[in-house]
Amino acid sequence: MAESTLQTSSATNVRIHEIYCSVQGESTWAGLPCVFVRLSRCNLRCRWCDTTYSFTGGEMQTIEEILGQVRGYGVPLVEITGGEPLVQKACIPLAQSLVDEGYTVLIETSGSLPINTLPDPVHRIMDLKCPDSDMSEHNDWSNIDYLQGDRDEVKFVIASRRDYEWSRDTVRQYNLTMRVMAVLFSPVFGEVAPKDIVDWMLEDGLHDVRFQLQMHKFIWPPDERGV
């Protein structure tokens, strides 16, 4: 990706696409009210991405301005998402500021950029890219060593039987269910039947892997923003 795509913030200013309050739709935190802070820009181009609108646009905000909006919702759970939030270097002090204010902070990241720069209290939800995303060559496997077993999660977004088998083999190769709090298998919406993934998991005895659906795509129209 071009260098100009990566240089999108200073140490104290963040390019924000949207901030809103909804229900957490994924991860082990699914179902809880959550404030989403969506940062603009991404260094990847996953074939099935459902937030391509965040690749461009957005407005620069100070961390204090962002905190002010988050405070206004009065919700203790906050997720920093994108795009790829770690593209912006100010993501790190933003995460620290949220932690310092007492929020439970989640970050949704592809794992293509170093995650060890994040404050320890942050819950990392790392989305390892499967082959059908066309981005699997960008997985930074060294990030696995930085995962925290008591708080982090690894997610696989699956579009096909090939993706499923790759995910299954990766879980076993890296012993992921023993490394993190949860391993999640999620279908690409509209590309693979959820039942098929569940059947494959049961057939292969993946008893420590959690199947999940994107809850928000069943509560609201699948392409609705700000939910």
C-alpha cells in the first residue's frame, strides 16, 4: 500500500470515520451495549470487506474530542475499529486514554501490523486473514507471540470449505485455543451457509472453537451503517 495511505494521523490527532453507540455484534462480548470508534483508512483490501466506506474520508479529531463523544454515551465498553485502526499511530495513545478513563477497551485488528504496541489492558480481537480474503499473505505471524491468554481473541472470517480447513489447521498448528481466551469462526455473510461451518466443526472435533454470527446483520439490514 502506498506510504500516503499509512500516514493518516499525528501522535495526538486521529482521522475518525464515525463514533456511535450500538450493541456489540461479534466476539465474546456480543450482545453488550458498546461505543464504536471507527478509524479511517486500511492497509488491506479484503475481497469481502463490509466497511470499504471507511477507506477514505473521515475527519481529524483530537483525542480529547473523541473522549468527549465517548463519555456522552455513558457506556463502559468501547471498541476501536476500522478499517485497520493500527494504521494510525495515534491509535495507541487513544487506546491508552480510554483505558486511563476506566473503559473496557476492545480493538478489532487484522493482525497485519504489530499488536505489541497496544496497552496491555486492551482486549485484542485479531482477525487472521483466510485465503479467500486475498490478503492472507499479509498475516504477521509474529503477533501470535504477543497474544494475551486472559483477554485476547482470534477470529477467522470464513468464505468457503477451503477457508474452513485453513482455519482449522492454523488453530491446531499454533495451538490457538490454549493461547487466547477465545477462537472464533465466523461466516462471510451470504457466501457460506452457517450450518455448513458448524457441521464441519463438529465433524472435526473443534470443541474449543466458538462459532459466531454477525449479530448486527440480523438485527438491522446487513448493509446499514452506524449500527
